[in-house]
Amino acid sequence: MTHARLETHAGAPRPSVYDRWRIRLGEPRILRIAEWVAPLLITVLAGILRMWNLGHPHALVFDETYYVKDSWSQWNLGYSATWPDDVDDRFVAGETGLFGSDGSFVVHPPLGKWIIGAGMALFGADSTAGWRIGVAVVGTLTVLAVYLLARTLTGSVVFASVVGLLMAIDGMAIVMSRVALLDGLLTFFLVLAFWFVALDRAQQDRRAAARRLLDEDADPPAWGRLSVDRPWVLAAGAALGAASAVKWSGLYVLAAVGLYLVVVDALARRRAGVTFWPSDAVFRQGPVTFLLLVPIAGLVYVMSWSGWLLTSGGYGRTTGTVPAPPGDLVGALANLWTYHQGIYGFHVDLSTPHSYQSPAWAWLFLLRPTAMYTSSSAAGDAGCPGPGDCIATISSMPNPVIWFAGVIAVGYLLVRLVRRPALALLGVAATFVPWLLYPERTIFQFYAVAMLPFMILALTYALRDVLGPPDAGAHRRTTGFGLVAVFLIAAIAMSAFWYPILTAVTVPYDFWRIHYWSVGAI
């Protein structure tokens, strides 16, 4: 899965069909076209799957009951406000101005709700598609960002296209782009941050190569050069600040990325022959990297609270640690800290039983996907013309072919422990391992959408190993290509099989039941 040209010579085995096609793709003119057409087609496909019939069902689905109403009051007031009890039916019916002026205790930062609210402002708060369009657009852009991440890491249009295609068609990725929840938005900013980290690594490698050419005869230095001009680290910090401003789980990834940057800087110094490379990376370059990454993340995070800070009605805004009327930014920040202590306490103590809760270890086996919406209709009703009853559901079920292959691929790459998939494995670890620390907390399987892009990236690395190295024999490459092709066809077929169950299409009960092969799959 690389566009590098294969050189053949007299007596060499004839390349496989796949390699002949790959050589053709590597021609500059065709490669330039493919570099634009491939991501465009994949992004269009992702957009169609996410935006088709987006306004259906006309209902507040699962936790939309919180985020949609909070987003609309925040858009109007600058902060999330309280709503009357049992107001969902009235809100869906079009009574969207029933919020009060008192601040509501919300337990997630505001950025995701600003995005949801923007869609409502553009298309109307009474429009179901309006309160989902922001998430759908961002979910579509996530597929493009995954493609760009894979392209940057490997330089291969084919590799990146496989990653983007699998992300575009995965069921959980589709569902979390079609409901107004926060996890799809979080995923976008995480992928964006990892793309920026990959761009920084590529930039640093180019600079190191240039220095080696200039200093070939120089003695190995005791200390390396401090790298300050790293705009992509700043960009990654901003993206991770935005991720944390959607959900606090972005902070785990911020910490993981910081450690990663220190480690790769240390390894780069060792390759350059720096004598004190561990100390140099930790105690000299480390503080510089911290200043590039963390302050911008904190600034973006605080800016997401600007509506709460610049008004006086938000929860705890003027009744926290100190009296803080509008204009008193210091007092407002003190009260924001007090508010955050309350949010932290809520998350730590959250253990309310829920019928669809799923501990993180169970995600690996798809034991309890979340049924976000269910509606039954009798035979003869509109949309149910058959002899039997019908059902419409939204289940956050990932594509089983992609998911289980991804789990196996992560294990395979961990055993091999090679450098190539380091960012993919880091993404999986940073978005999965922290949830293992809270076995009693009420969490859901759809939280795993944040790890899905990195699992798919790891899976594609494994598929490249199945394909075989470019210098393998024609039989090896042809066999590998056949296996990869069969896998991709199976993944596409499975996505088509599940799509009606993901998007609340009314189907006969018998069709729904044949999807009930995994415990809790529906």
C-alpha cells in the first residue's frame, strides 16, 4: 500500500496484477489526480451515509434530551439554562423557547453544545435535522481527517483510502455522526490533533535529515538543538484543547501526546548521536514542548467558556467562591474553578445503573451496544405494508467485521512492537485504557467511537502486512491482495446489512431479528 514504483529487470518475476496497477498509480500525473479524487470520493460517501434522512426520527434520541436543549439555551443566553420538567414532547412539537433564565448544572464543557447550537440557529431549533447537522458535518470531516492522518503517516494514497473507506462505512461512526451527542465531536478533534502530531514528526525528520547532510563530519554533540519553531505542536495543542472543551476525556489524550512527543524527541536525539539524549529530551526539549502544547490547549479550553464568563446567569457564575459580577474576570475564573470541582465530583461518583451501560472491557466483545431509539408499528401502518409488524431502531453497533479485525490487529501490532504504527497504538491506548480505571462508573459502548479511527489505522497497518512487502514474489502479493480484497468486500457488505438498523429505517421484525446474533446487539 505504497505508491513507490517497482523496478523490474530482465529475468525478474512478473509483478502481480495489484503491483502493476500500483505502478500505474505511481505515475506522477495519475498520482496527482488520485491525491484529490480519492479523499473527495470517500468524504462524499461519508457525507451521504451520515446526512441521508438526517431528520428522522423526529424525536429526542437518547441523550439528545440533554444536549439539544442545553445547546439551544446556551446559544440564546451564553450558558445552559434550566427547562421545565417533562418538556421533551413540547420541544419536539416546536415549543423551543421554554427555557428559563437560571443556569443549569451541566457536566460537560460548552464547545460541543456550541456546534450543535449553531446548526439549530441555521436550520431552526424545531428542525430535527437542524440539531443534528453540526454533528453530521463534523462526523464527515472526521473521515477526511482520518484519511489525511493516514496519508501523512505512510505517504500512500491506497493505504489512506482504505483507512478512510473503513471509517466512512463503520456503523458506530455513522450513528455517532447522526445523533446530537458529544462523542463524535470529540473524535474529530482527537484525530485532528494526531494529524498535526504526524505533520510535526515529518517536519522534524526533514530538518534532522538536512542537518545530517550539513554536519556529516562533525563530532557527535553532547546536547541537541532546542526545537522551538514547531507550529504543528501548537496546532495539536489547540485541537486537544478543543477536544477537552467537548469532553474531559480529551485531557487523557493531551497527556499521552505530551509523553509521546518527549519520547520521539529522545529517540531522534539518540539517532543523531547526541551523548546525553535522554536528559536532553526530558529536561531541555521537554519544557519547550510543554510550553508549545499545553498553554494553547488551556487557552482554547477557557475560551469555550466565554459565554458563561461574560454573562451573569450561568450556574455558579456569581454564587461560587467569590461575588463576581460581569466584568470581574478574576472572580469569574475563580467561580469557574469551583464549578469544575463540582463537575469532577459528579463524574467520579457517577454510578447510576443503566440498562445499556457497558464497562470498557466489554467494548472489545461488543457485548452491549446502545439502543438509542426504538419504535414499533403494526402491520398495515404507514411504512409497514407487510403481513407482520415492523420496527425502527438506532443501535450504536460498529461494523463487526471491522471491529473484531481491528481488535485482533491491535494485539498483533502490540506483539510486533514496531515503530510504524506507534501513533495508531497510542491513540487506541489513550482513548481506551483510561476507561478501564472506572469499572463501576456508568459508561456506554459508544464512547469507543473515539478509539475507532486509531483501531482502523492499526487494522490497515495489519492489512498491509497481509498484502506483503513490495519485493515479495508475485504469488505472495497476489494471494495477499486477494485476502485484503475479500476482507474489504465483507466489511462493505456487513455495513450495508446493518445500515437500516443504524438509521431508524422501518423494517420487518424478522429482518431486525437476524441482527440479534450478538448479546445486546440491538
